[in-house]
Amino acid sequence: MRIRQLTAEEYDERIALSEFAFQFKLPPERLEEDRRHFRPEEHWGAFDENGKLLSALILLPLHIYVQGRVLPMGGLAGVATWPEHRRGGNVTKLLVRSLEEMRAQGQSVSMLHPFAFPFYRKYGWEFTVERKRYEIETSILPRPDTGGRIERVAKDAEEFKEIYARFASGYVGMLARSEEWWRRKVESKSGTAALWRDAGGNPQGYILYEVQNRLLSVHDWAYAGEEARAGLWSFIANHDSMADRVHVTVPPDDGLPFLLPNPRFKQELVPYFMSRIVDVEGLIAQYSFREGDKEEELVLQVADSYAPWNDGRFRIVFGADGQGRIAAKTTREEPGGYGAGDRTEPDAACDIRALTAMLLGNRRPEWLRQAGLLQGSEEAVALLGRRIPSAVPYLADFF
């Protein structure tokens, strides 16, 4: 078996596998559009000795917000295998190869939407992102007078991008959308767009939505602050003559139920995406830790069965300014056994999934220790707790 990137000539074979595996059929016009946008270098396949495609996945070069910084991220999608070649280790080899490729490209983190959470947990990905879904009657929505105004605009309004960036940077895992992403994934959605401005005329919120069969569906929205959020909800409420209900997806920390006179409406908290640390050393160097009174350090032992460069001991130095760095490491990639500089015993230990949950999933070190997923002294766990910021994971998009 050989693992390699696809060629442009293998588009039809790749689409046939995807259509079979995910049970869909592209109409002819969509098929040709996808062919024009096909990037074979993003598609990796497992081929037999005769060159037949057995399994494939897509490795997307994306960027996400993590603690306010934009980091390169490897987005995995479209993982598929012909049924006669399943359970033969093809996907395992593809995933291992994708980890090597992401590391080489400087993508220290990865994300994916799983068909089954237990399957990807075996390979080091962990559940990090959940979302709320609301189905709410327009009759119970408030109509506060925020002093701002709403205006209908084109779906490619430039103001949307700055508002989105301000909103997205407050969460862990939100995409830093490219121009192409805006064009193909957001502006192409059906419906209407509106922009909310504050009393000074500054754009602070937007919404893309449509109304059909007395249902208002929000496709995309963002707001920079509570006033803009309230203004958009007031705008939605004013559709009560044409819509009885609203469907919308919101971050897990959304506080609308508390702000309503009657919080009893349909709310669903949905497990959504998984994340994985691809390169521990690379992420530590890019991560925004909390500031401290002085420089501190901790030796952390990490277990990672599929990325040997992560499997070992790391002496992490937390600067007073919140900048982290690996001062010493010994991993399976290196000879000589475990150790970190002149330190021989770790202060704390966990596997790559627990570390991912800590840094990208807002699972607090204290809770992970109680759950048996993080081992270490109270002092070591307290150090991690005060240095790792609390930040809500969220992802509004899909890939």
C-alpha cells in the first residue's frame, strides 16, 4: 500500500468514493463546480499496488483563533474507505501521515467533525467544541430599544468581516475566515443580510437569515458586544408577522434564556467538533498563557501513541509575560530515554487527549485530575490552573 496526494486526474475516483461513503449524489452543475475548485494536494489517499484508491481524506490548511491569536490549523474532512477495504489499517496510516504532514506545515493543532467520537479518540483527537441550538417562538423574544439601527445590505458587505473577527477572537476554535471561505461558504447562502449599527453609526453586528414556512433560520451572525446582540434579537423579533419560530445556533455560553421573562423554550447542547494537538512544542510556543508574578516551570510527561515527537517529557517554562516555551524535552524520537534537562521525574502527566482538552477544550486541570485524566501534585495542577486561561470553545462553521 502507498500513501500519497491525489492528482487532478483522480477527481472522479475521489468523488465516487465520497458519494458512496457519505450517501449523497452531486448534481451535474455542482459536480463541475467542485471539479474547478478541486485541489488535489489537499487530498491524501491510500492506494493498492495497482494504483486503486482504497481510502482517502482531505487535509485543509485553515487558521483558527486560540486565546486571541490566529494559529495555523489542519482541518481533517472527508475520511472515507470502500467497505471491502475497511479494517485493514488504511485510515490509521492516512491519519498518521496527516499528522506528519501537519507538523511539517507548522500546523500545531488539528480539528475534525467525527462520524463517531470513540473512533477518533483512539488516534488522539478529543471532544472540545459544543454548540447550543435554539428553537424559540418569536412571541417571547424581547424588543429592547438599543438606540441603534438595522439596515438591509448585500451579503458581501465588507463590515461583516471585521465584526466577525472581533466576535470570533473571543472563542477558541473559531475559524479565521479567508476571502475564499467568505465567498464560497458564507456569502453563497440563500436569504437576506442585515447590518446593525450603534447610535454613533458604527457597525457592530450582522445577520444572514431566511424565512420559509413561517420559520426564520439564522445561517450566520456575529456581534461585537451585548448591545449589538440585543439589537439583532430585537430585529429577529420584529419578524413575528411572518415567522412563528426561530432556529439559530449559538455559543455554549450564550445567556439568552436568563435574559428572557420565560426561559422555557427548546434548547439543545450538541457535541460538535474534536481537536488534537499535533505538535506540543509548537503549540506551547504560540499559546497565550496567563501572566504571572515570576517565571515558573513544570515538567510534563505526555503520552501520544501516534505522534512520537509528542511522546515524552517536556520542561515547560511559563514567562511572567505569559509566553511559554519548551526549555528541554526527551521524546520517542530521540535516543537516551526519558528526561527533561537535569530533571528525571515529571511534575504532572497526561495523554495527548487530556492536554488537548486543557489547552483547547477549556477542561480545567483541577477537574481533569479529579476525573483521573491528569496525574500530578496539587502544586503542579495549581500551576497549570493559574497559567491556562479560561476560554469557551466554539465553531460556527463546518468543514
